[in-house]
Amino acid sequence: MPVIDTPRLRIALMPLEVAVALVQGYRPAGVNWPDDYPTDSTLVAASMLCASEAERRPLGAWGVYQMVRKADGRVVGGLGFLTGGPDPRGHDQVAFSVPASERGQGYAAEAVGALVAWARRQPGVTRVLAETAGTNTPALAVYEAAGMRRAGADGGLVFFEG
């Protein structure tokens, strides 16, 4: 399974036992997390990971990741793929989440950019996509800073391609 290193982060798959703990409503012992982590989005991602494992369809490298700050080993956010691997056209979608206490430091853009670059190097991948509300100015900035380009809009959503 890949571990992606960036200048400040180690991007590693969320262990299944951590996902199970989150779904069951507790923090595993010994975690180095901010008080406001996991976010609601991270809980949804953990549920997706548990469900795929229960259905014997492990997500593997196309699953849920945590952003770990190298300087102190603290988890500063989560990200991952929404469809569990490229669809028949070679598309997959990324999303991210950073707790309020860790925002504004560029971690999300650094991690999203690295994950998109990793995905683009995988066989059969033709597009890596993302979407966010047009009113979500911070997320718009993250996707752009990660090197993704705006690929369109529909209603209140803005679409990105990396």
C-alpha cells in the first residue's frame, strides 16, 4: 500500500482498526489527533472503508488516507478517493477534510496535490476529479493550489480535474 511523502506530510492509508473505532464512536488509544478530529467527512469515509471491507471489496490504495504531519506525527486531516478506484472510463474523484484547528497551513493542498499525482501515475487512470460548492471559497482555493483546474460548473457546484 502506498505511503506518499511530501515535504511536510506523510499520507498513509487509514488502518481498518481506526476506521472501526471511529464508526463505533471512540478514539483509539494512543492517537495523536487534534481535539476537533475526526471531522464529519472523516467519519463518513471511515464508514465507507468499513462497509467495503464487510462486503469483501477492500478499497486498498483507492481508499481513505490520513495526513500526518512529519514534524510531530499529528494527524492534521483526511483525504481519499470517493469511488474506490477508477471507473470503466478511468475516472476517480478525490475529496479532503481538515479540522478547523489545522486549517490555513496549506496541508490540504499539499496532500491533495500529492494524491492526485499518485493517482495519475496508476495504470488506466485518465482523469482525477473533484467537486465543491461554489460558495466554499477555502475548498476552491485548495483544489486550485493543488494544481487542479476548473473543469466546469453546474448549479452551485464547481468541478475540478487534475
